[in-house]
Amino acid sequence: MSARTAAAGIMVLALAQGCGIQSPAGPVPVEGSRPQLDSMSGDWSGTYRASGASRHGVLRFSLRPGADTAYGEVEITFARALRLYGDPPDEPLPRSPSRVIEIALVRLDTGTVRGTLAPYWDPDCECLTLAVFEGRLTGPDQVEGDFTSRRAPDGPVLLSGSWVAERR
């Protein structure tokens, strides 16, 4: 699986009070057949965690029935950001240092979800980063998968992990 289609970990999907989310940056193109699009319609929310790192976050994704565009974003909490406040890494923080990154593209293909995030500046590596995700429907209302982040444009994998999202 290529880095561009592998990733976006559907780090996606946290629903905004049952109304779906409206990303200020605009809609996310969703590619797939009408039955595939319809099978993923709804409001999704989930979480992700990087393997062996303290980076984690939430995902939000909303696809209305009959639509071929969605709204989605990933909220990332960076490991270095956690250390900025001097709190031990295993202690809950009184604040949530994070960054919201837009989902750039989602592709659906017979129970598989693939996507990419918009390029973002990663303070842990101090570099421009590209993230991709891939997942599979594991039930009618659940999808699970993996993601990778790479130094742009074709650098080595900086981190990888897993994600899970549920339709609300």
C-alpha cells in the first residue's frame, strides 16, 4: 500500500453535538460508488494513538446521505506539546495542547476507507509532515485501521499507530 493511500488513519471523526461538523476550511471530497458512499453516511467519531509515543487525538467525520463531500478533521496532541507544561507524560494535563488538521481526501472501496490529511507542521520533528490512514469496516457502525506519518514529500515513516471510529 502506498504512503498516499495508506494513511489518514481516519483519525477522524468526532461529532459536534449530533449536528455534524462544519469545517471552516470546506468540504472533504469522498470518492467511491454510490452504495459505498451511502454505507458510510452519518456522523462518526473516534480516537487514535501512535505506537510507542504519547501522541494521540480524536477524529471527526460527517457524510450526509446522498452527498459526495464530507466534513472532517483530526485533533492531534503532540508529545512535545505535552512536555511544555512540565507535567509528567503519564499524568493528565489540565490543558489540552493540540492542533486540528483537516482531512484532505477520503476514498471508499468495498469496506475499506483510505485517506490523507492536509500537510501540517509537526513540532516533534520540526518538519512538514504528511499522514495517511487506512481502515476496514468491522461492523455496520465501526471502522478500525492504521495510520502513518512521514516527513514530506517522501521521507521515512516518523510514526505509525491505530485508530477506531464509530457512527453515532
